[in-house]
Amino acid sequence: MSPYSNESGVKKLIRPSELPIYPFEDDYSKQIPCTECSPSALERNISKIRKSVQAVMSEYQHYTGVISDTIDTGVEHSKSLLDYLREESNVMPRMGAIAIGGLAGLVLGLRGRTFKRVVYSSTGALATAAVCYPKKAEEGLDTAKHYINVGYNFVYGVKPGDDRQLKITIPELPKLKIPTSFSEFVDLTIVIGSTVTTTVGSFAQNIYTSLSDNKEGRCISRRVDMVTMNSEKSACRRKPVEKSSSSSSSGKKTSEHVEEADKKNDDVRTNESPDLSPNTPTYNVTASCAEDTPNYLVYKKMESIVEKMLDEFTGVPVKTVKTFMTKTPSVFTGADLIVWMMKNMDIDDQEALHVAHLMASHGYFFPIDDHCLTVKNDNTFYRFQTPYFWPSNCWEPENTDYAVYLCKRTMQNKTRLELADYEAENLARLQKMFSRKWEFIFMQAEAQSKVDKKRDKLERKVLDSQERAFWDVHRPMPGCVNTTELDIKKACRSYKSVIQPSKHLQLGVAGGKISPSPESNATSSIEFLQKQIETLKDRLDRTVIKVSKVAEALIGYFEQYMEYDPFLTQPELTNPWVSDSPEMWEQEKLAKEISTRRVKRWAFSLQELLQDPVGREQFIRFLDKEFSGENLKFWETVQELKTLPQKDVQTKVEEIWREFLDTDASCPINVDSRSYEITKKNLEKPDQWCFDVAAAHVYHLMKSDSYSRYLRSEMYKDFLNGSKKKTSVKGIRSIVSFTGRRDTTVS
């Protein structure tokens, strides 16, 4: 619209208040019809048609949007329902859904007879079960395909041992989407039709090929059978050196079949010792060389025996066991293993069983259904471990690797991969330990699980069992021996050179580990030993205690015991075991007084006093006078406990506790709170040394208090001056009992 008006020939400007931004925009926004060029009748009709078409399209789009929203809502509800039914914890809802599926099939088949009702109800229940248990449904579908192929070959006269086996190839259907438009519906119809056409064509091609090549295939069946037998024997063995191919005079078809069989043979061989790709879980190896390990020679001896067992012709017979529903690849029985060891190692059955048990505990072969690495002389199945997991490779896996392995096991919904009780406890403990980086561990386990799912079924079985056996060696179940623990004695006997850390490690420089050359290793070790020798020499020159003090103490000790040394001082009575004379024993029985020489020795130490039977009795009398005799009695009882057999230890420990340390003890002793708490804690696992802390405390009290007061007492001084005579205990007679004569006490 022009800002000018031509009416009355006067130019009229538009006021600002008339602009659309003001309240008068409704009047102003109305378009002024153009009177100069009015539309024709055709244009008016076309405009009406266009408007009606637009109205219809908008209404169609509205209804289409409503339908698509309804479909999306239904799909989301269906997904949530399927996720709910596929959770392992929802067992009862699964059973209810399967029952509803069976009832729905029964309702649909009510018009038919009994057979139709059974088929419809079974189909409904199986379909619902397949939805609730998708993984088990896939396994059942694979098994059904296998038996369908067997029946298909049987119908066309192809035997299981023939070279040309017919196989029904069912092409995989693409992921179908619910059509939301007519074009998508047409595309879906075309895809389903092409799939059906491909399936029918493959059936016809298989039939034609089997009928045309039946005669030619029978000619080479014997040769293929030979190759297949060799492949079964070589399963679970190390791949031998490739031999040159035989003469190729059979023709094109024969060579193709032989190559096919050789490929199968190689595939079966890789089941036992597969090439572990980067996708395969790897674990940290900390030892720099296998020869550095203390058990290196033992490992080499066992591995030489295992290599003989793996021989294709003279080794342990390895086979694939077929049952009604499953195959167990690459196994041998314990009886076959024991027979082979008796034949090739010249040992009896008990020795063979013992050697086999030791080799199994190190993980060279393992039972396929048990975590306990033992061998039984029966038909239990065992499998060889791949050389990649042999202990000679110096494995020291970390807890993070173990956590990844256990987490991966929980992701695979299979009975043979369920965690044992101790593994579940270990997983819970590791999850608590690595709570901060558990997401990273879970991602690693998920990636490894995806790689494992892409493997062949038999290969996956073998690899899973070998990995399980590896962890059974390095993380054994409770009650089993851990053969990977390093013996400290062997480690100390191994002559390892001590190498100083490289300079970049000393300075804290970031970077990888730089392995020094052997020459630098030898040079650095020699320099280190020379410095150590110089340091030890300097320590000899700078002693902490003066030599004069040490010499004075030694001289005093020898002067003190010189009087009692029979090599330096002639004893009063000769040793009866040397002189073959019982004079010493007779004098001991007849003596009335205790020699001063003997009493002086009591003052050397409390140990000397307690070693003498007379001195012990006199010390007990002194303690009874001071009402502290329970201390010595407790100490003697604890020493007696250490000499008891294991079966009587627990009973004796309870008696000691009730008599000396219990709250209502009959003869309580005075110990500090720390010793009491330690002793009380030791009673949770009673043994012969559970009272050692309390006994040491009591001995220290007697040595520092009671013994010193006894040496200052009148009782000891009377014995020392010779005024007291021996009473009750007659020296050695307190230890050796003499029969035929009754003892009399002398006051």
C-alpha cells in the first residue's frame, strides 16, 4: 500500500498512530481489494481447489500424527513391558505371561478339536516364553536348526558321514519397523517377498547340487573321513608343523573338499590354543624373565610332560563328546590320563594320581565342571590349558583384572557361567574396593563380552573354561592350595643381582621403563656391592657399644659360671652318664643339706632358680607367704600347655581361663588391661600360645619384684649360710621317680 492517496488530488500522509504497532492495526491490516485487475473465473476456481486440497492435506496430516503418536505410545509400552518381563528377578510375572499366552492360544483353537487346541495353546505359550527368555530361545532355535538339517539330509539320503552335507540356509530377516505410511508398507512387502524368494531358491539349489554331485562326492568320502578323524584327534592340541600337501591328481572337486576339511581341522585345532587377539582379555606380567622365578625348573619338567601328552599320535586321547542336545569339545577322561602316565612314566596308579593332582593344581589341565583343581581316576572330563595361560609365563594378575572377569561372567546368562558363592562374595568385595572406577571396569567387561559373543559356540566354550581355570589357579576357592604363592626360602636362594634404579626413575622424570643393557647391569651391581662392603667396614669401625664394655660383660659372665664349668673346675661328683657310676644319684638321695655352691647359683637369675627343683620349691613357699603364689602357678601351667597334644589344647585353655583370668576365677592373677584384652582376643582361636602375653607380663613381675625380694629375704640367707636343710623334694628325685623305696620327708 502506498503512503500516498490520490483522492481529491491531495497528498495525504499516514499518521504514526495508524501504523500496525498501535491498537488500530486491525483496521489497517485489512487488505484493500485491487479493483484495477480482478481475477478471472478460472483463477477463482483454481484458488478454491487449492484451498480445499490444503484443507484435506492438513486434516490428513492431523489424523496421521494422531495415529503415529498412538503407535509410538504402544511401542513404548510394549518395550517397557518386555523389559519388565525379561528381568531375571521377575519370575512370577514371566510365568503368568506364559500362562496367558497358552490360554490365548487355547481360546483361538476352541472351535477345533483336541489336536488343534494343543497346537494353538503350545504355540502361544512357546511364543510368550521366547519373548520372556530371548537368549534361551536363540539357543533352542539353533538346536532346532541343527536337527532340521539332520532330518533334511536324512530325507534326501545323505548320511552323516558323507562328504556333501545339505544345509538349509535361512537368510536373516532385516529389522522390521511398523509402517506409518503407504510407502513404508510397500517397502516392507517388497523386502518380505525377496526374502521368501531367496529362501525357496536356496532350497532348490541345494537339492540340485546334492543330486548332481552325489556320485562324485562318494568317491572322495573316504579321504574326507580320514581328515575329519584327524581333526577330532588334534582338537585341543598345539598346532603341529604344517606338512607339504600331497599330490593333487584328484581333480578340482576333490581338492576343494580336502581344502574344506583342512580348514575345519585348523578351526578345531584353534579351539585348544587360540591366538589371543587384542580383544582377548590380557593380564599384567611383572616378572622380567621366566628364568628368574624359583619354580622355573619345576615348570619346565611339567611342561615337557604336558607336551608329550599333547602329541597327536602317542599322547592322551582327546575327543569331542556328543550328547543328545550338546557337544563337549576337546576333552579327555581322568582314567585315560592315569593310564597314559602309568604307561609312559613307569609309575603305579597311586603315584600317577599324585603327579596328576600336582600338575592340575598348577593349571596345566583342569576339570571342566569344577573349581577344585584335582584329578580323579574315573570318567570325569578334563581339558588341557592353553600355553598362553601356563604358569611359566610369570602371571601376576591384579584385582582389577579379576573384577573385570567376574563382572563379565555376570553379563552372560548361561548356567555354566554362573558365579559360585565365593566368587559372588569376591565380586561384592571388589565392587566395594573399586567403587570409584567401577564404571570403567564395567565398560571393559562389556567390551570383552561383546567380543566373546562373536566367537563360535564351541570355541567360546573352550575359551571360557580355560579362563575360568586360570583364575582358579590364581584366585583359588576356599580350602584349595594356592600354588602361585612365592616360597620365601626359594626366593632367598635364587641369586638375583641387585640393580640400582635408573636415573630417570631417581629424578622422577616421566616416561616409560628404560631397560638397561646387560653390561650396565653388571657394572651397576658391582659398584653397588663395593659400596655396601665399604659401608659395612665403616660400621665395624664405628661401634655403638664400646668394646671395653662388651669385653667386661663377657668376662664377668664367664667368671660367674667358671665355678660350674666341668672343663675348668673339677666337680664334686662325676657325671653318671660319663663315668658310668651312680654315685651322684646315691649322694643326692642321702644328702641332708644343700651345698652352698648350689644355693649361690640361684642368685644368678630367676631362670637358674626355677631350673633347680629345690630352688623352685623354696621360691613357691616364699611366694605363698606373700600371697602371690598364683603367679608362678599360672606361668608353670602356661609352659605345660605348650607340651600338650593338639586334641587337649582347647580343654586346657578353657581350664586356665576359668582358674586364673575369668571374672569369678578361683585363683586370679594380676595382669594389666592390655595383656588381658590381647589374651581374651586370642581365645577366639585357642592354641598353645594364646596366653604368652599374659605369661610374659607375670614373669616380668616375678623377676623385677618377687625374685629380688626373695634374694633379700631371711629364707634365702639361711640356705646360703647352710643353716637350712633340704626338705620334701630331694633334688633330682623330683624329676626321676625311684621305685622300690618310699620317700620320707626330713624336717
